[in-house]
Amino acid sequence: MKPVPEHDPSRREFVRHCLAGVAGAAVAGVAGAAALGQRPDRWVWQVDPHRCVQCGRCETECVLQPSAVKCVHAFAMCGYCKLCFGYFHAEAPSLDSAAENQTCPTGALRRRFVEEPYYEYTVDEELCVGCGKCVKTCGQFGNGSLYLQIKRDLCLDCNECAIARACPVQAIRRVPATTPYLRKDVAASE
Ligand code: SF4
Ligand code: SF4
Ligand code: SF4
């Protein structure tokens, strides 16, 4: 295709229009972002993991049963401990994966050997009922890498969250739908 000469007036006009369009779009984008930053279109309910005291009501008070609240794992915070107190309860008769040794009442916390002495812990969301038992003991004796969150694909977005009404420490709050999770391994500014 033949190149358009630099001095061609039709080309200058074309470039001027393009730049005007780009500038207009940029201004509109900034204005839109500013508006979004000030007043998000939609808010959703979420657990603030720094306030939650694992009282057990996230399991029992949700209108959904099992609850829309599930345990999630901040792998970046985990020590990959061989003796994980989120996984083993304090009076475990032995340190193997038998059900009677586990903190989790539903077997939702899975343990996988990585290399001596490290183990990886993952949550089977289908089995988790959001009771917070593993979260509590991980926080008491470990790094606190397990925490509770309302899963966006499950939550019904009730006008008034039944758990928020029952929560003793006001740990359930509304967050913008564009940033629906309050992650423990990400700074508040991110
Ligand atoms: S009701 Fe509040 S304190 Fe209790 S587990 Fe849920 S978020 Fe945590
Ligand atoms: S102990 Fe409770 S919160 Fe933790 S994985 Fe099991 S069901 Fe979920
Ligand atoms: S908004 Fe409704 S469905 Fe979602 S966590 Fe709260 S009670 Fe459960």
C-alpha cells in the first residue's frame, strides 16, 4: 500500500481527528473511573477477615444451607507446616489424615505432602460449611493463612445479609462489586 506523505493535508486532518478522539476517550475514561471510585454501581456483602472472630454464625445464619461462606487459603502467608493446627485438632490421637485427628468436621481441608517437612493445605469448597474452626486454630497457633469469605458465585446478594445482622463484631460489610473479596494476602491499597 502506498505510504501517505507527511505534508499531505488529508493525513494531518486524519491525525488531528484521531488525537482528538483519543483525548476525548481518555477524559471520559478518567471521569468515569473517578465517578466509579466515588460511588460504585453495586455493593456486595463480604467478610472482613481482620475483624472476624470465628464465632460460628457464618455457618448457621446464612439463608443458604450450606452457607455461602467458605474457607479460603492465603498460600503466600502459609508456613506449609507439617504440624498444622488448622488441620490437626489439639487432642489428635495421631498425626495422620484419619478423620478423628482433623479439626475440620467435614474433611474439607486437604493435606498434601510437598517435601520434608512441608505440606500443602487446600480447601474443598464443596465440603466446606464455613464453620471457621480451622480458621480459628490456624490463627491461634499458626500464621493465620486460612480465613472466611462470602463466595460471590454462591451468595444471593440479600438486601440485608442475615449473617451481618447476627455477627457479634460487625465483620460483614458491604464492598464494591468490582472488588468483592477482602484478601488477607493483599494490602488494603492494592
Ligand atoms: S458471624 Fe462474624 S465473627 Fe462470626 S464467623 Fe461470621 S464474620 Fe466471623
Ligand atoms: S473447618 Fe469449617 S471452615 Fe474450615 S474447611 Fe472445614 S468446614 Fe470449612
Ligand atoms: S447475603 Fe444472603 S446468601 Fe449472601 S452470605 Fe449473606 S445471608 Fe448468605
